Amino acid sequence: MTQGHSTRSVADHAALVDRLIRTALSRRGPDTVAVEDAHGRVAHTDLRALIDVPSFRNSQMDGYAVDAAAVAEVPVELDVTGVVAAGDDGGDAHVPGTARKIMTGAPVPRGADAVVPVEDTEAVGGRVRIGRSRRSGEYVREQGSDVRVGDVVVPAGTRLEARHVGAIVAVGHASVAVRPRLRVAVVATGAELVAPGTEPGPGCLYDSNGPTLAAAAIADGAEVTVRTRSTDSAEHFAAVLDDALTRADVVVTSGGVSMGDFEVVRDVLGPRGGTFGHVGMQPGGPQGWTDLDGTPVISFPGNPVSTLVSYLIFARPVLRDLAGLPALRPDDAILVDAVRSIPGKRQFLRGRRTPGGITTSGPGSHLVASLAAADVLVDLPEDTTEVPAGATVRVWPL
Ligand SMILES: Nc1nc2c(c(=O)[nH]1)N[C@H]1C(S)=C(S)[C@@H](COP(=O)(O)OP(=O)(O)OC[C@H]3O[C@@H](n4cnc5c(N)ncnc54)[C@H](O)[C@@H]3O)O[C@H]1N2
Ligand code: MOO
């Protein structure tokens, strides 16, 4: 990608960013975390059962443990030989032709093979009248009927949701090996930028790209370990960058990549092996990337819409995949009004779903409030120049 000459395709640049970020993360080994901290992490290996579940035969109902043969003919009255509660051991073996009161989850006494729910019984002194017959196995949860020792309970690569955490605890794990979480440094550049909550001087504005990129990376499962700003001084940017490199697997920068006199990102990273040029899209044309001894620096253009669209197209898919989050898929939708597109560039318009179809906002890359009002990106292919009202277009969720 040579400045001003060649233009890379969106797909080529996306593949490059994907490879750089995956390679960077692959240098880190798995983390081991307590099961309490495993939610939202991604299983590094297949998680197998360390014990059978259930680990002992137990009752599915509050009722009476019996041998099915004793209740084949009903009604019948049986002697009650005791009570088994959850947490008890199974007690003495069952004597055929008797009943033992039993609670849900309590071990079924050896020799008993069915449970009659309490609703179908009536206590009569020290005996119980059984009003309904039950077959062998009814309301008995057999050992290993859910999972057996050694079975895979959660495959490698699964993002651990509440249900997975419950299952891995139930099968005996106290800690779990998970993929490392991608550590992202966000560096916004520009002499004009001020922190939220401070008074912008003349010509200055709030740094909205830094918080945008950090929020987006967190939403896509990464850990944002550095959030910082640099002026357009090469010394300042180099110092900020060198610090970020010690704390992150990937550095994302915004601004300073186009053709002005103060393009600090390009000026500092170009001599360190960076590549800066154009990708055939709008917004987000100017892009850069640098491999700093295995830590990729992905450089997005500074316009707020360009920064976020660049992130969504180039970084979001790989971040979501590394975090075990499902890939976002495009839909087809109807355009309310006709739109134009720049020939030779893939265009991403900001759109909003309405009952009548997708409405679009202006194409300007500074329209940060219109961006907030949008909920889809309308994806127009390179060869499109005009799309009439009522046409079907491809839209991505924002
Ligand atoms: N002669 C040319 N000029 C420009 C070209 C070009 O090809 N030739 N490309 C234009 C396009 S497209 C874009 S996009 C921008 C990209 O410029 P930079 O990446 O160098 O970004 P800056 O100049 O630093 O800033 C652009 C714009 O965005 C505002 N900005 C920057 N950072 C932030 C931030 N963190 N939060 C909020 N707003 C930010 C900045 O104030 C500028 O208005 O270049 C065009 N020019
Ligand atoms: O590509 Mo710039 O990103 O059009 O505004």
C-alpha cells in the first residue's frame, strides 16, 4: 500500500488486520481462572466431566421410595421404614414390600427402584397407602444419566455463559483454562483534542474517538488496558506508544494518517516499518498498519465516523471471534430514499431502520451525532454509483 498510488481492497485489509491481531494474541498462553471468574471467557480446551452427574442415584420427587413390584397392584398399604433427606447417605438397603419417605435429591436406598410422589399417597399411622402404581425407574435419577466421567461437557472455543459455568462446576472443576483476553491500547492523536469535562480552547474539540474505540472493543470482548491521547509531537506520540506497547497485545490509533503537515502517526510509524495508504472504502479510506516486533499497531483515520466504521469493518470481526462472540451477519433491507455512491469505493452509509425501510444520513465523516442516531451500516459495493428508492441493500448491525 504505497501512499497515493495503490489502493487496497477492504477484504485484503480486513484479512491483514485479522492475521496481525490473531498472531499477536497467539503469543500468549491460556489463563487459569477460578470458575467464579470464568463467565464471559472462552474455554481453551475441551472441558470434560471429572465425575458422573448425577454422582449418585437420587429421587426426582418428594414421595416414597419403593420397589415397583410392591406397588404393581394398588391401592396397597406398606410399612414406612424411615425418612431420607437431601444430604443424607442412602441409609440401610431397601426391604422389598416396604416404603421409605424420601425428599427430592435424596439418595434412593439400595434395592428401591421407583418413587411414588407424595400426592399419590396417604399416611396411615406408621404406614402409607399408595394410590398409584409406578414402573421400575420412575422418578429415579440414575447415576451418570446426565453425563459420565470423561465426557466433553463444554467444547474448546465456547464462550462461557451462565449455563456453561453451572455445568463445569457440577462436573467437578474449580478452575478452568481460558483463552487470554485481547489487551487493546487505544491512542487518540491530535493537538486539538481535549479530555471530556475540560474546556476546549479555540480550535479544539473533545476526544470522542478514544472513548468510542474503547467502548467498541469492550463490547466485542476485549480488555482495554490503555486509553490515552497524544499531541501531534513526534516525541510525545513515541513515548505514549512505547508505554502502550508494554501493556497491550494490539495498539489502535486514531488520526494522523492522511496527507497534512502534522500526521504524527504516519511520521513516527512510517520509519518504524509502518505502511500507510488508501483502502477502497468511504469513510475510512486512509489506513495504516505497523508490526512493532509482533505487536500490531492498527491506525484508523481521525474523522469520528471514519474511525468507528474502520473499527467495525476491520477490527470487530476478529475481536468478536477471539472473544467467542457470534459473528454479526448482514441483512437485506429496503432503502426509503435514493442514494449515490462513489464509483470504485465500497461505501458504508449510516442508516436507521424505520417501519418503511432504511433511512440514511449524510455521508460526512464528521457527523458524529447522526452516527449515534443510526443503527445500521448500509454496505454499497465498489461498482455501485446510484441506488434507487425502494431497492434492496445489504445492512450490518451497528
Ligand atoms: N489532502 C487530503 N486530505 C485528506 C484526505 C486525503 O486523502 N487527502 N483524506 C481525508 C479523509 S477521508 C480523512 S478520514 C481524514 C483522515 O485524517 P487523519 O487520520 O489524519 O485525521 P486528523 O487529520 O487527525 O483528523 C481528522 C478530523 O477528525 C477530527 N478528530 C481527530 N481525532 C479525533 C478524536 N479523537 N475525537 C474527535 N475528533 C477527532 C479532527 O479534529 C479532524 O477534524 O483526512 C482527510 N483529509
Ligand atoms: O475516509 Mo474519510 O474516512 O472519508 O472521512
